[in-house]
Amino acid sequence: MGKKKIRVSLSERILQIVIYIVVTIFVILCVYPFYYLIIYSLSDPTLAAKGIYLLPKGFTFSIYQRIFEKTNFGHAFLISASRTVINTGLCILGSSLFAYLVTKEDMIGRKFVYRFVVITMYIGAGLIPYYITMKAYHLKDTYFLYIIPGIINAFYVILIKTFIEQIPPSLEESAEMDGAGFLRTYASIIMPLSKPIIATVAVYAAVGAWNSWQDNYLLVQNPKLQTVQLILYNCINDAQRIADSMKNGAIMAPGTVTMSAESLRMATTVVAVLPVMLVYPFLQKYFVKGVMLGAVKG
């Protein structure tokens, strides 16, 4: 016998149609700004300035080509990518190890240390003390400025600690009875069972490291250590001058696409946010888990 179909009333069908329409409109409103950035950056600036909606006008990659030729974008992309990978890995290691440490009740001053770390989320010394501290640690104008300050993050410590405390203590006890020490238990028991929260922290840390630019802006003058986000910041603020210099420096042969400040801003933004746009949809569920875990008392 075939399965009986559930009858849906006319009012319910209308409600479903309305919901689908509203959700579709909402998705379009969320996606279209990013799509507009892409099609504008792939269009001839002269034609795009007259109006562009669904498809590129005068399709061209010349704007991206000039950005990579006239700026340090390629090297900056490598700096940002390496910073993101290294910072994320060390942040996961440092924050998870510290979080596991403060779950141990026999740790001396455990509550004081944990609460002191939590306080840092609410109280900041300010920009000048931050600058002085980084300079005192000899992190000014060094690649380590992008790595060392982010090894332990208070918010990630709270998330991981909350998750670890949900793991049955009997698993740790059985490992200790088999002769496993602190690090062995951490590596063999805690980390494998904490994959969901580790994935959540990895996404947060990676996006944060990729989007970070203020440390580069304040403490790094070496152009070889410039990040993608700072180039984006400079291009947006000084797009007209950069576009004029590129236009004047280019040999305007027949068919050459001219550069405009708007097209430069669009193309630079696309290059800067494209990695996040490609990765985030596949990892969105981990953000949701992170928000839910963060709502649990640590």
C-alpha cells in the first residue's frame, strides 16, 4: 500500500507560498550585494558607471591584472594567508590547552586565573597601552606581531572550557588509571572528543585573523609585511589617486580598459573577501554551534 498523502488546506498552501517568497527575497537581498561587487569589478568601468544590474558590461579581467601589477597584492595575500593558517592553528592549541587546564580542580588558583582571563573581555587598557606593550615585547615591525598576541583568546577559552566540562569525567579517570598524564589525556581523549567546538573556534579564529588589519596599520611599516586588509583599507580611502596613477602609468593602446576609483574599490574588495565568501557557507553550522555554546554558562 502506498503512503497516504497528508492533505494541506488552502490557507496552509498560501502560507507556505508566502514564506517561500519572503525567504527568497531575503536571500536575494543578502546575496546580491556580493554579486554586484563581482559583476562591477568584471565590467568596463566606463560602461558600469552608466548602470549595471545582472550581468557584467564589457567583461574584462584587466582591473584585477592592474591591481596585482601596481600594488603589492600578491605578496600581501600570502602574508594574510600564512598568518591565518598559523594563527588559527596556534590559537586552537593554546586556547584549548589553557581551557583544559582551568577545568582541573586541583590547579592552584584556578578560579582566580580563569576569572582574570574573562575580565580581559570586558576591560581594555586602550590603544596607547597596546602600542607600548607590543613595542616593549619587540613585536613592532615583525611577523610575530600577527601570531603571538592571538595564541590565547578569552572568548575561545570560555567556549572550549564549557564544552570540555560536558565530557564525562569517567573517560579521563580511565585514562589516568592506564597511566596517561595531563598532556596524553589532552591529546588522546579531550581533543578528539572536542572536534565540534574546535571546528567552531577554528572558523572564528580564521575569519578574525584574515579580517584583521589594525595591528598592521598601527605597528608595521615594512611593506613586505603588509596584509590584504590594509591594502583594501588604503585602496578604499585613496582609490581616486591610485586609479589616476594607474591610468597615467598605463600605455593607453586601443582597446585598453580605463581605471576608475569605483572599479578599483570593487575589485579590491572582491579579492579581500573572496576567501571568506567561499569558505563560510560550508562552515556556517559551526558558527551556529558556537553561538549556542556561548550561551551556556562557563
